[in-house]
Amino acid sequence: MERIIRSVPMLMMAMLVALFVGCASTESSSGTGEYIDDTVITAKVKTAIFNESTLKSSEINVETYKGEVQLSGFVNSKADIDTAVRVARSVKGVTSVSNDMEMK
């Protein structure tokens, strides 16, 4: 019984190490913390675009991966593209913006 009690801390440590290794990011996937950060950035960019009265936010798609925002969809003009990119870049946490939007 005493032997089992002594091995509990070692088992807990092994589980913690496995948990941290399992949540770590790689080049092709993001870790749990990065995924949550990207979700928050996406929501902030969508909100900022929605609050920009000159843009139709329902036509602009936003995706984020490791702080890099990708905008896609269809807009009415080059000015709308420029505005959406400018708004996305102004959001805290955005490291870069990729523009894949097209004019209708």
C-alpha cells in the first residue's frame, strides 16, 4: 500500500507532461492556447468589420491561424477591400492579414 502511495506523485507528473506535450503546437497545427487566441482574434476582427458602417460584414469571411488573419468573400469595391484589410490590421493580436476578397 505504501508503495502505491509513493508512486502517485510520479503518475501525476507523467500525466501532466503528457498533457502539455499533447497541447503543444507544431508547424501544421496550433496548440490549445493558440487555438483559443485565434478564436478571440477572429471574433474581434468580425466585430470590427461589423462595426464599420461602410462594409457588409455578412459577405466577408474571417479565419485566423497563429495570429494571421485571412479575409475572403465578395465586396462591392476596391475601397471595401482596403477598408476591411485596414480594420483587420488594427485589431490587437493580428500579426498579418491575407486578402482573398474579390469584387462582385
